[in-house]
Amino acid sequence: MALIGGGLAALLSLLVLSRVIADNPCYRLAQYLLVGASLGLTAATLLGQTVFPPLQQLARGQSDPRALALLVTAGVLLIPLLTRFGRQRGAWLSNIPLAIIFGTGAGVALIGVVRGTLVPQLLETVAQRRLQGDAATLLGTLVLITTLVLTLWSFQYAQAATPSRARHGLQQLARGLVLVSFGVFLALAVRTYLAALAALLATIGEWIAALSTLL
């Protein structure tokens, strides 16, 4: 069984890696299998953990009013999405639930980032214990505070008609810091992908070696 599972994993990996040569039906097949399996798993998880439990409680007469209200609200918001199918008459109605979903998600994500990441980092940066120590630690803290302030200040939607040279220079410096940060993140991502690729090729090699021992 392990040999069969490893063979399927190796075959799908090779199908995905064939995209390096050119776009081909083999890569499309692997892509469709991945998307279909992911959507199927997500739908099964949502139905099994979100939709079916309130319906079962309702059938047993043990329904929670809050869970039932949430389920009814979700059903009402789901109806306008059906206008996306077919001739899409009245498709603009689907923008209402989509706006609610994306707006709520963005608000929750923003609050989570501010409370869980930004505020703790600011408090940790300006903590007294970080401002004490040798000159290298103090210099690093000051550079971190300056970089953070310049980066946040660079995201301005209202710009002056004729900004001063100093302001323009600071904006260019802040944008340069943002580009450098993105470059570092990109380099780390590429390094992670290369490590994953090496591990994948090693796994395929181990499967081929195990298969050769049986033949």
C-alpha cells in the first residue's frame, strides 16, 4: 500500500513538474485533481461541521436559537449568489453577500493584525529592557523604530500638490525600505520552495529505489 501511495504521489509530482517544459494536458489533469479534491474536502468539512449539526439538533428538537439564526442568515445570503449561474440576470444582487463576507473578513483580519502583531511589536520595541544594553543593541532598536515609522508613513493616500524635497526624499527612502523588505521575503520564499523541491525529488528517488528492489 505504501508503494502504491508513493507511486501516485510521484506520478502527480511529475505531472506538476511537467509545467516547467510547457503547458500540457498532464499538468492540467494534476491541477484539476488538486482543485477538485480541495473543493470537495472544504465542502465536506463545511457541511459536516457547520450545516448538518444544527439541522440534526433541529430534527431532535434540541436546536440552539443562535445557531439556527446563523444558519437561516447564511441561507438567506446564499440565495443571491445563485444569480451568478445561468444567464446572470440580477447578478448584481450577489454583490451584497460578497460585500458582507469580504468586509467582515477584512475587518476581522485588520483587527487581528493590529492587536496580535503591530501593537505587541511596538510595545516590545519601545520596552525599557530593549533600550538598555550596549551601543549595538541601542542602535539596532533605533534603526528598527525609524524603519517602522518611515514604512507606515509612506502609505499616504493624500499627497501634497508640490511636496518639499525633504518630504519627497523621505517618501523615496520609505518606499526603498518597503522594496527591500519585499525582496527579503521573496528570497526566503524562493529558498523555501527550493528546499521543498529538493525534498520532493528525494522522495521520488526513494520510491524509484524501492520499486527497483522489487523488480
